[in-house]
Amino acid sequence: MSAENQELTERLELIETMIAEGRRSTTRWAWTIVLWGVAFYVAIAWSSGFLGGPIWGQHYMAWPVTMIGTWLLTWGLATRMRQSAKAPMTTVGRAIMSIWTAMGISMFALLLPLGLSGRADQQVCVAAVVTLLGMANAASGILLKWKAQIACAVVWWVAGSASLFGSVTQSTIAFLAAIFFCQIVFGIYAMICESREQRRQGAANA
Amino acid sequence: MPEMPELNPVIHGKLRLALLSLLSGVDEAEFTWLREKTGSTDGNLGAQLMKLEEAGYVAMKKRFVLRKPQTLYRMTEKGRVALTEYVSALKELLGNAVISG
């Protein structure tokens, strides 16, 4: 290969390396999975009357207040973290964010009118929530080629179907179990993966 | 004999090419992130980014986050077209080299 061709090949390799480097940049987001898992548990405990006190006694407020509060907290913290972090938003990052935003809006658009109209059946609501969560996990998992997240989607869908066939208690147990595996366990696992990736990137850039 | 494509001299510089390639995969990037990824010095990086900005290939904006200044760069549509054309020309040149070689 001539020197000129060698240089042209190096230019092409440089482009490929830099594009891949840019796409590998990550911001920390796994904490949101755990946060929402905890929020679901709080909402369930509040609506079931496990939390006492004058405020916690308003059971009908449990889901709207917890969900809107958690959404505001997620939005505030994520905005602050993204602004202070050096890693830029990638195309894949934007795609994943759009999936979860659309899922969240769909959930509010479905559950709020269901609750206000008085047509909310607990088992149907659980099935709707977990099916939407399954959809968002599946879409993210397919995009990231992440088998663990696709497995979470399957767990959500199975819990959704199970909640319609069992009793109210069984439906609640299925929901609690799915939250534990798909939000708490998977969220902690995702946080560990993020830490490893950031350490690896730090070592590579050192 | 077919006419050989010309390589855009603004993009052909190694650092400028690396910067445009990095910016092609992200929405916008901070100056310090670009410096970290390219391993360049502040002065050289600033000068090369200014050349890209003058050519209209990147756009710059400044903002304050937590009272600290941040300089952000993003690739413009003109820059994206220029990089695409550059890669096509590069591949064509290498293709011709393989055929003639």
C-alpha cells in the first residue's frame, strides 16, 4: 500500500473510531429504575392503608401524588445531572428517553381518566401498567441489545397476564414481585454495569 | 480517465476530522469532553473548532451551569453534508487505488 493510500485508510479508521467513541458516552440513568421501583412500593403501601397519619390517610391520592412527585423528582435530578455531566446526549440516548417519556405519558393518559371516571378495576389497572412497562423495557432492551432488560419485559408481561386470571391478592403479589425483580434487582444490576463501564472509560482515557 | 474527487481541506486535518466525527454521533458536546476524547491541548482544540465554526460546520453556544461556564458545540447540517461528502470521496479514492493497484 502506498503512503498516500495508507494515510487515506488512517483517515477512514479515525472517523470510525471517533464515531464509536462518541456513541459509547453514557450518562448515569439506572438510578431512575430503582427510584421508580421504590415509588411503586410507596404508592401501593399508601393506597393499601399501610402508611398511617393524616396525610397518608387520603388513599385515593396515593397513586397520582406519588407518580407526579416521582416524575418531578426524576426530571429535576436528571436535568441537573445532564447539565453538570460532561458526557453528551447521544442518538441512542435520545431514542431511549423518548420511549420512556412516551410510556409515562401513555400511563398518565390512561390511568388518570380511569381513576377519575370511577371505572378503574384494580386488576385491569395493574395489567395495563405492567404491560406498558413491559413495552418500554422491551423497546429499550432491543435497542441496546440488552438481554437482561428484554427478560424484564417478559416478567412484566407475564405479571400482567397473571394479574387478570388470579384474585386481587394474587394480582397484587404478581405486581410486587415484578417490581422487585424488574425495578429493584434490575436497577441495582444496571447501576453496577454503569459503574464498571465508567471505570473502564476512565481507565481508557487516562 | 475518470475525474478524481477532491478532499475537503477544512475537514482533512486530523483533529478537525476527529472533532466532526465525534460531533456526528451526539446532540451537542462540551469543550472539555472534546478535549478528553481527542487528547488535544486547549489552544489547538480552540483554534481547530474556530476553523470549523468559520466554515459553518459547527455551531457554538455558551451557558452557565451551577455558576460555571460551559462551551457547547454541535454539528450543523452543512457540517453533516460536508462530512458525508468527505467520506464518499475518501472511499472513492481508496476504491480507485485498489482498482489501479
